[in-house]
Amino acid sequence: MRHVLTLADLTLAEINRIFAITEDLKQKFAEGVREPLLPGRVAALIFQHPSLRTRASFEALMAHLGGSSIFLGDEAGFKSRESVADFGRVLSEYVDVIVVRAKKHDEVVELAKYCTCPVVNGLTDFAHPCQALGDLFTLRELLGKLAGHKLVSLRGAAAVYTDVWSSMGQEAEREKRLKVFAPYQVNAKLLKHAPRDAYFMHDLPARRGEEVTDEVIDGPRSIVLRQAANRMHAQKGLLVWLLGAKPAAMSKQ
Ligand code: CP
């Protein structure tokens, strides 16, 4: 049973395989082809926090692949109505894969222990492997390869990355964080320190005027929309690989 709770759960060879599937299915998607690689398969989507990208992209990709998804919000009772063990064992009887966005990473680790189908972390206070996969796929598309490139070093960086300054339960510290992080706002002045061809990245949602200015996020170096689009493509590659399906063009590999 393979779970993807952090990016470290995947080897480099596995990530390259997932990216090969992603590339193939992204190309087909652009041509209007939706290869039904997961007919009848069901993904459960457990969310303890709000989401646009993660929820909508998983729901859309399961539909593209001929499967379906079940959204489970607070009323499903993850961590509240019954033990995590009972929740995981029961849900695994119904679905083929579980995507979970939880308040605490440990809760996802505990859930995975009891599930008899793969569990994918859809964001915790520790890791966001789906975002990381989409971002790496995006940089690989633009740079041709990842080896040898730096992210956010600011000196010699291929891309400058920022995120909201308070999220995932840190909202009570918002005022304090605004003051502490203010010098790190990614604005035109700060971006001048990066190479002229460095990309600007953000996982979204953004708080414009805080961690990034409009002129940067809407500017020519911004690749935030490509990142958001690639969330769906990379997660499609991940689920097709995790559930053992093979795109027609790759069936002999
Ligand atoms: N980046 C990201 O995970 O977006 P959502 O919170 O909208 O899912």
C-alpha cells in the first residue's frame, strides 16, 4: 500500500514516471481527449480547511478519468464523530483513494495507518506534496530540467517563490506576522535582485499587497496560473500511477 503524505514518500524514479504520465495526459487534455483510465474508481476528498484548487482539481481530474469523487466536509466527522481508525477502515471499504486536507499532519499519518487504500495529503501544517509535484512539473516544463537550478536563493535563482504569511491556524498571529515579514514582500524592487529571467511563483490563494504586489503577480515573470493549472495535471499523473493504470501510449513501458 503506497501513501503520499510528503514528497519524500516518492523516489526520484517514481516522480519521473509520474511526470511522464502527466505530460502524456496533459497533451491529450489540450487536444480534447479524456482517456478514461480510472473507470468506476472513486476518490474520497476529506477537507478540514477551505480549498479551491485542491478540491476542484481532484474532482475535475476524477471526472476526466471516468471515475468520480465524494467530498467529505466537517459533517463527515473526521477526528470528531469516531476514532480515526474506524473512520479510515470504513472509508477504505467504499473508495479507491483518499485525499485529505487536515489541520495536523499527524492526523493524516494516523489515518493512513488504518486505510487499506492509498492516502494522499492534500495539505497539512507540515507538507503539501500535491503542490510540490505541480510546481516541480511546472519548472521542469519551463526550464527543460530541474537539476542544477535553484529556487528562492535570490542570488542566481531560477524562480522566486512566496506564500501567504499566515494560514493553517496561524491567523491569530496575523498582525505580528505582517510586521515581521514586511521586508520580505516580493515587489518590483526585491525582484531586481533576482536574475532577469527568474520566474515568480505562488501557490495561491494570494493576499495581494501583503506577500506580493499586483505588479509582480500579474507581471510577465509570474507563472502562478500555470502552477495552478498544473496542479490538476500532476495530480492526474499521481493518481493514475498510484492506482496502477497506464495511458494507452505508455502501456508497453
Ligand atoms: N494551493 C492550494 O492548495 O490552493 P487551495 O487551498 O485553494 O486548495
